[in-house]
Amino acid sequence: MAFLGLFSSVPSSASVITNPVVTNNNSQRVELLSPNYGLEIPQAVGGPADIQVDNKLALLSPQVGVITGNIAVKNIEVDPDGIVVYVVQEGDTLSEIAESFDVSINTIKWENNLGNTIKPGQELRILPVTGIRHTIQKGDTFGKIAQNYDVEIEDITVYNNIDATKLVPGKKILIPNGVKQKVVTTRTSSGSVATTKISTNTYGDGYYLRPTTGPVTSQFGPRWGKYHYGIDYGASTGTPIVATASGVVAKTSCGTGYGKCLVVQHDNGTQSLYAHASKIYVTAGTKVVQGQKIAAVGATGNVTGPHLHFEIIKSNGSKMNVNFLK
């Protein structure tokens, strides 16, 4: 298993990472700056990305890419914008590459203007998080951009650490959790043509059940200068985790940092993810019903204490705001 952590840089309070980061096939070393933020944090939080605990303080080193699985480091470069460039190898599939880089398949497709196929030797640009890049246009506002990609304004401002004065036409910014919305064309009775963008992110809240007991220790939304695309429930190790809705277990691994984890595919096209478990009671392919015990709360992966990190993933790869399950 290969692992490569790529960290963003901030001029203040930065320390030099001496880990070698491969930027080309000649294995050159690059020193990257990693900010260290000392913050008091609540117990029972965590996630796939980056919490390191030092004397009960969290040193947050925001990652912009985690590579796991069968991806070979020698096939990876990093462009000036911090986006990974990966050379497709024989036998690679889009789904395997997406899982290895912890992004959605659509994120790779949109960034590289792909269909459903890839070929060996092809270079793919891999964004650091699930989402889409936007080229700022004259007259753009945060509200307009957020509406265009069906996200909250904070998704943009928090991730890019940007204010309205920095919306420079021609500059590219990353829209975490952003999606291309479907465009529907209709013809009116007068013969004129109208186009309407249809959000693909609307699902009924009543479809889902709270997956475990215990207080919410971290909501969906901004967290420590980043954005938390899930909800954390603090509970003791062994507390039952139940299926939020009926479906089929799609897989029982979720990538770096999630620890013991499983994903359930639901009939409405969404998936639910349950991370940091101590035990998993089902296997891939198992049919489960809403409320069925599928796992137990634990503290595996990147955590500060036992809890469940829970996500609902939409069919387009973006994450649903699950605060309605508090």
C-alpha cells in the first residue's frame, strides 16, 4: 500500500515537512509547508483527513490529497495549483482511482472532461476533494457561484480562504462538494426556448433514520478552518449502529482515516457511510433493512475518541447536509 499526504501551505506559523513527496518519475524531493494550528477540540471527533492529537491539542494539517490502495507513487506528479496529476496504468478503473484518492468519480470526470472510459498512459488531474473547479467570471458573486454548483457559500469561502475582493476574473477556484446541475430545455407555447437548471441534490429528509444514539459532537459544516462533510455522534465503544435506510451493503472499506467503515447503497440512489466502527456485522452484498444493526461504534482510524462519523452521499458524489439527523 502506498501513501502520500500532500499538505497545503500558509505563510504564518508554518513548519517544513521533510517527508519526500514524489513530483516526477525521477523521485525528486519537494519541501512543503504545513500549518500547525493548536486548538482545543471536543472529544469524539475525527474523519478521513487529518487530526493529530498532541497533549489534547489538535494540530490540524489540512490535507489536499490522500493516496491509498494500489496507486503507485511513481505515477504521480503535483501541478503548481496543488492538483495531483496521475498517469493511468494498465488495469486501472475510474472507480478504483476515485476511491484511492478519496474523491467521487464525477469529480474526476468533470475535471478531465471524461466519459466512462480511460486508457493506460492517460494523464488525469485529481482534485484534492470531491467537487469541481470554477473559472471566475466578471460579475461573479459568492451567492451566484454557490447557486450554480448547488453548495453553500461557506463551502467556497472556508475552503479557499477567500473574500469577495479576491474574485478575480479568469482565476480558478475549487468548489468542494460542488456539482454540475442538469439543464432542462423546454419550449413555451409562444415557441421560445427556456432552459432551467435542476438540482440533483434534493432528497426527502424523512427517508433516513438517525443511525446511532449519543450527542452530536461535530455537525455538518465549517470546522477549524475547513468543512466537515458529515456528522459525528459521540457514543461509547460497542454502541449499536443501525442502517439509516434499507439497501444493500456496497463495500466494507472507505479509504484512509475512516478506520473500520462500510457503505450502504439505497434505492433512492444515495449511499450512507458509517466510519470508525469497532465491529462490522455485515458483508458486501448483504441486504439490510432500515434500523437493522450493521456495526458498532468504535475509535478506529483518525479520531479523538469513540464515535460514529456518518455521511449521506448523493448519486452525483456530493455529500448531503445531514444536520436534520441531529
